[in-house]
Amino acid sequence: MRSIVLQEIRRRDDEPMSRIFELVRANFYRGSALSRPLLGSSESVQTLQRQDLRNFWKARYQPNNTLLPLPESSIGITSLSRCRPFLAVGLELQTLRRNSSHNQPRA
């Protein structure tokens, strides 16, 4: 997998339009995480360890930090009960109903 990402980074850096896009984005989003290259740098990919990925996953991919969009037609006891084992205990179901003037949350 690492070799595939490194190959994509080389391809990105070899294509002038891709390189320009990365530079424009870095300048536009300067100071935020969005300014960094999507694939990272060759150096960052080469030094990445399995534990780094595990730590990233543990810190960010948690049930209480998850948004699960479901189409309104599928929301119900069956859909929610199928999802609940993968999500936080005490999950509250909230949906947004499209309204001609604005979106209003409903329970």
C-alpha cells in the first residue's frame, strides 16, 4: 500500500497542473489543515508506522464523533437498531427535514 501512495505522490509532482493545484490550495488555505497535500509528502509516507495509523484512528474515529446520514425514507426502528451496535450508547436520532424556508431539526 505504501508503494502505491508513493507512486501517486510522484505522479502528482510530475504533472504540472496537479502541482499548480496543490500550490494554489496551499496558498488559499494557508494556516489550516486544508493547506497540506492530500496524499502527504514522500517523506511523511515513508516514515509512517502502523502505530501512527492506529493512534490516528483511535483519536478520530470514535462512535461519539460519527455522523451517519440516512435518507428520511429509511429512518425507523429497523435502520437505527442495525446501526446502534456500531455507534455510541444512548444515540439520539435527529433528522433534518427540508423546508422551503430553512432546515429545522426534529426528534
